Amino acid sequence: MIITHKLKWNKCLSHKIWPAIEKGWPDEGRPVHFFWGLAGNNIAGIRECMEKNEEYYFVDTGYISSQITRYPEPKILDEKRTYFRICKGSFHTNRGKVNTPARLEKLRRLGINADFKGWRADDRGKHILLCPSSPTVTFQMNGITQDEWVEVAKREIRKHTDREIRFRNKPRPGNQWWNTDIKDDLKGCHALVTNYSLSAFDAIFNYVPVFAEANSVMGPVTSRDISKIEKPLKPGGKTIEDWLKFVAENQFTLDEMANGTAYETLKYQNEE
């Protein structure tokens, strides 16, 4: 039984995603739930799945993908290059198998930035960039408000470095980050600190090491101990490449959802 939790707003991308899921995901005779983001009653629905021990998948924007347009209404600009992450029992995927490089190589053939270019040879970064997840994700995953998380992070960083701390929130219409490019904030950056924000991918693809939560998708290649802020983890090229192969195994286009690729790939990823 495939249960897609539909959101009422007819412009929501779930109205494009759920038909693809329903077409490509076979009924295995038990409830399997799908949630798009955390809007509507999704948080309560996810909690209910956990209480009942029913299988659920969290669906959201892809880790390495062409970007959707979000405002004034969400739109997929290029379906062949737009990927969505599908995470079993969590908001992020951080455990699984490194399969063949085929899916990662396909991203690169499509012209999607998926290349790790290494780390800066020197350690002359001037500032720390603080990039929290959205207020909703922060509260659900960290149990505190975004503002509280930011203040805690700043206090911890201040204990171990006197570098400038710069703050960057998610760009939204009307805020100071709208129509700005994170790459400008990453110039001369020593390290990026986040909880679950996908800004970590921008950092890693632009020479900047990252501090993030262990259970985020970035966990395998990032630091967690802020006391090490002056000497962040900088994994080698092979480690990053293997991680990118894994990431590519957990995100899918609409076509891949509809033709069964997503189901078969995730089934392999989640085999014991």
C-alpha cells in the first residue's frame, strides 16, 4: 500500500512527484508512506509512522541537482537535470553502499556541478561562515529554534577562534540574502558551520571544509567537534569521491521515480 501524503496547495511540487512515485513503487502489501518536506501535517504524520513502526520516506530537493524555482511558486525548470532526495526513515541519508560510479558520472555528463576540486593549499581563510538549516528543520532535528541554534554555535566557535563569524540564512524574497550567491561568502572562508543545510555541498565544491551534524548526509566527510575549528577535517579525494557516489545513489529524477529506478536503487541501498 503506497500512501502519499498530499498537500492541499495545488502548486506544491508533491503534485508532480506523487504520481511518479505511485507509478514506479510496487505495492509490497504493507503501508509505505511518502512525505514531501515538512509542511502541512507532515510532521505529525511522520511521528505517527514512527509510533506505528510503519515504513516512511522523506522526499525533498536533491543534494546535487539543477535547482528548482521556489518563488512566487515552485517550478521544475529542467526535469532531466532536477533530482529529489528520497530518504528512508530520516530527513537525510547518511548510511548506505558505495555502488558503481555510473549515477555520479551521469550528473557530470548533464553539466551538474559534482566535482570536488580539493582544499586550499594554505590556511589563510579570514572568516567562519555560519549557515543554519531552516527554522522548521532546526527545530525538528535539534529541538531548539534556529535563533537559539545560531547563538549556541556562535558561543562555541568563539571559545576556539577569533576569526570573524559571518552569518548566512536561506535566501528568501525580501531578506538580505535574496538574489545573492553563496560563492561570494565562501571566498576567503576558513570553514562553514551548519547543522543540516545543503550549503555544505557548496562549501565542499568550493574548497571550504565543513562542520555539520553526524546524522546529516554530510556527516561522513565533515567535522563535528567545534573545538577543532582551527584545523577542520579535510578528507582525501578518494574519500570524497566515494561519498559523492553514495550521495548520487539517493536522489532521483521524476522519470527515475516513475520507471522504478528509484525503488530498485533504494532497495539495494537499504538491504541488510
